[in-house]
Amino acid sequence: MALVRPARSVPDVHIDAVAARDPARARAFAQKHGIPRVHESYDALLSDPELDAVYNPLPNSLHAAWTIRALEAGKHVLCEKPIAATAAEAETMAAAAGRAGRVLMEAFHYRYHPLFARLLAIVDAGEIGELRHVESHFCIPMLSPRDIRYRRDLAGGALMDVGCYTISMLRHLVRREPEVIRARARWTRGGVDRFMEAHLRFPGGPTARFTCALLSSWPVRITLRAEGSAGAFSVLNPIAPQLFHRLRVTTSAGARTERVRGPGSYTAQLSAFLAAVRDGAKPPTDAADGVRNMRTIDAVYAAAGRPG
């Protein structure tokens, strides 16, 4: 969904090779999806001279090590969110991309759907006035305790898995960097957050709040809301709008509902990655933005009293 299918509709993008810890599993995947080559290891894939770029969907704890190795091998990298396990790791990755002269882009696909551009246009047009408060929520049910998202050693947790989206959306909507006021979490016995709530404040701008969860009283909650001095808007499912979404704008002129058409968010993301690699376009979720998002994640964990 994130890469193989979108590549079929983005000209000049071809999935030419795959690697996995288990070569048999990689071969099965390649056969299912029509991928011509299978490499016996990640290192072998990075040594493939015919590959221009790699997609890194590994567990969060492995993002930094393998992204840096890919960059040093001369590959551009589309790295899954969150870009790293810590801000310090993200800084090291950004520096490696700079040294290599290669693109490092964080895969926040929501940011590339036309819906988010529409939200920014509403704010910039002054339709809801000056922003006063913004909220984002991303809660899903993850019931299996064996899921990797519940593993501390793999940098799991609600904040890392779905909360990174909520922070990114707030930052990109306000276009400033927030200060964490307070945060609270519910922790598993393994020290992983299954629920997180945080209150933020943007300098010279609005207050903010987000919640994220892998297990909470909200089985599913995926929303974004902005309140201004002259109105408000709310979005149902800003993450993958191509599946379904609803944008409701309320001002003194009344209320309206919009639906924003466009390519799927993953397809739009892959097109943006191609433009960055081929044309030097600057993506909004580049390595520097990834560092800033991770700094806020680190600050939220600190405010929530993450167990040592």
C-alpha cells in the first residue's frame, strides 16, 4: 500500500529489488508483487549499483543505522515515520544525508495529499481568522501484545507509531515549533506508552493538544481541528483522505462541508520523493523537518515521565 502499488502509477519509478532478514520471505514477496530481484541481505541490496533509492520500512530502532548505511552507499532514502528513535539519531541521519548529497525524506504521506494544502489555504486566506487552538487525535486499536509497537527495544509506543502524525500535523498547520507544557501517558509493564496526551503552546501563536493511542477508550479516532478568531474547521481522517474524509468549515457566513479530490496520499508522496531525487525539489518532510519533529517527541516523553 505504501510503495509497491503507488509505484505502478508514478512514471519513472520502478521497484527493482527487495531484501529481508529471511531470503525465502523476500522471494515470496517479490513473486507476489512482480519484483525482479531478491537480495540475500540488506547490505547486498545497498551494494546494487542499479538502485538509485531505497525505502526503509524497518522497525523504528533500525531507521537510523540502515538509513545512514544507505546514504553512505549513495542511495536516496524514503524513510518511514518516525524518522528515528530519538532526535539525536535524526540529527546524525540529516548530517549523513548532507555529506552524501542525497535526499532523505520522512514518509508522512498525509502531508502530500491535496487535502492538507487545502487546509493551509483556508488558514492563509483568513477564513477562520487568527489561529487560537489546534488539536489532533490518532487513536487505533492494537490488541496484540506481541505486536512490535509494544516493544521498547524496537522504539515502539503510541507516540512513536501514531502520535508522530499528530505532532507533525500540528507543526505543519501552524508552521512553527511548539513548546511542550505538560503530558501524561499510560504505560505498559514493558515501559511502552499505549496512550499519550500532551498540551503544547506555539510561540506567539495558538495553544495545542493531541492524543494518540494503541489501546484506549476510543477504538478509532482520527481527527484534526483548528479554532480561530473568526471560525473553525474540523477534518475527519486527515491521514489517508483517499479512503474517506470530511472537512467541515464554520464561519460567520455559515457552515459547509468539503471533500478534496486528488491522488492517494502514498502516490502523491512517491511523486514528491521522485521530484526531490530527480529535480532537486524540497519536500516539506525532509531530514531537517524530521529532526524538528523528533525534538518535540523527545520533549513529550520527558514531560510524561517516561520510565527509565
